[in-house]
Amino acid sequence: MTMIPPEPRGPESGHRDATAPLMGETGGLLRETDATAAPLTRRRRGRTAILAKRYARNRPALFGLGIFGLLVAFAVFGGLFTAYSYTDVDFLAIGFPPGSAGSDGTHWFGTDDAGNDLYAQVVHGLRRSLTIAVAVSVGTTLIAALLGGFAAYFGGWVQRIVLGVVYLLLVVPTFLILALVSTSTGGDWRWLIVVLIAFGWMMLARVIHSPALTVRERSYVTAARYMGVSAPVIIVRHILPNIASLLVINFALGIVATVLTETGLSFLGFGVTIPDVTLGSLLQAGAGTLAASPWLFWFPAAALSLLTVSMALVADGLRDAFDPTSGGGGVRR
């Protein structure tokens, strides 16, 4: 009886053992994720390039981004162009107009009735207002995204509890709480950030909840659930990234809203107080001397106007870039 020799299954035979690990040219193990990581990275880079191209076609949005960049640079590096700090007092130049010479240099924006350099105060006030606005916008966006995503994913009693808290906090007189906390903490800007975050996430969470409900029913979310992927991972990696446009746009708009809120509180005396300054507190101080020393009001007002208008243009450009049907997003007509 003739014995048929077994078919060789070594590397020279051109076959691979099904149980053997897949080997690369360098002899290392090729993970399964390596095959999908590169295409996924390319898709993300391609989407980012498309969004950047759409944004670049929007001239008002580019103008707003340029103005915002200049304001950030002014807030960070503007103090290098003056010899004065925002707390320094020049007793030889009290109430001087812009461009006046002082004891240690030129007062570019003039001085107030106490001898403080307005240029240094505007630089510090803009930096403080930007710090508060960005911190509050980041905090409220994160809280709203997580709570809105969890409520949409789980539904049932989790959704009822989250939405119940949202509706309850929406009817709370937030302004009175902000005024009380600001007064009791001595106008500390850190406490102002905490309170603005605590009472500023509800409306965004309600907005995020609706599109998250739609994303929850997508096939890839169902597949991830059947594969045993945990709920936090599904929410963070599959639901929230698919509503990223909403998060980015609301983050930009949140900066504008926070700046206006902080300015209003400081203007009314419930925000950041002396010795610290913000754009709102500078406006509040300059409003009382508008007739005698108008520069004390107009320079902070100009910085505030440029900041809010530029961020509004940036947010509008982001909305157009994420919306492929928008004429401002690069669709030529």
C-alpha cells in the first residue's frame, strides 16, 4: 500500500499554519488593530483637511480667527511692552491721557484716577477674562457632553433623573446665586469659574441629548453593545465623536457667552473685584468717568467688542465648515 506523504506546511511551501501568529517582515507580531489603524488615521486626517479647507474659504471666519489670535497674543505678551504692572501706581501721572510720559515709561492707554496704567490693566483684564471664559466653556462642554450622552444611551430612569435635574436647575435664579457666591468669596475669579460651570451646563446637555438619541440607534453602536463593549467606552468613543461638530461649535459660543456673563456681573459689582481686574470691572470703573476720562471706558470696551465679535465669527465659520450644505462652508454657487 502506497503511503502518501503529508503535504509540507513550512514557510517554503507557501502555506501558513492557521494557529501560527501572523509574522511581519521584521519577524514581529502584527496586531489586528494595525491593519485598521492606518486607514482610520487617514480618514481622520482627510476629514480634518476637508474641514480646514471649508473653513479657509470663509473669509469672515478667517478674519475672526486672526483677530482672536491677535487678542490672545496681546493678552499673553502685551505685558512685555510696558514697564508697569496692573497694580503699579504712578503718583506723578494721575488721570493722564493716552501716550503720556510717566515716571518709568510711556502710559500707552493713559492712567486712571489712582495712577494705574490702563494698558497693563487691559492686558491683565483680557487675560483674566479669557482664562475664565475658556475654563468655563471647557467645563460646561465636558459635563454637558457626558451627562447628555449617558442619559441618551441608558434611557429609562437614568434619562429621567438627568433631565429632571436639568429642568430643575434651569428654573433656579442663577444670577442671584452668582451674586451671593461672588459677594461671599470676595470676588475670587476661581470661585466664579466654579459657579459658572455648576450652573452653565444644563441647556447644552439638553441640546446634546437629542442627537445622542439618534446616534444610539446606529448599527455600529448596537454592534459594540453586542460585542460586550462597556457603556462608558461606547459613549466616549462612538456616540460623542459623532456629535463633535455640535460640541465644537457650542464650545466657541460658550466662550462668548461666558465673557458676556462675567462682564455683566463685574459691571454690576458682583464679579471679580479689586485688586484683580477683568474687562468687566474695567468697564464698570470707566463708566463713571466717561465724560472726564473717556479712554478709561473705550479701551476696555474695544477689547471686549473685538473678543466677542471675533469668537462669534469663528463659531459661525465652524458651523459652516461642519455643514456641507452651507454656502459659507465652501460650496460654490
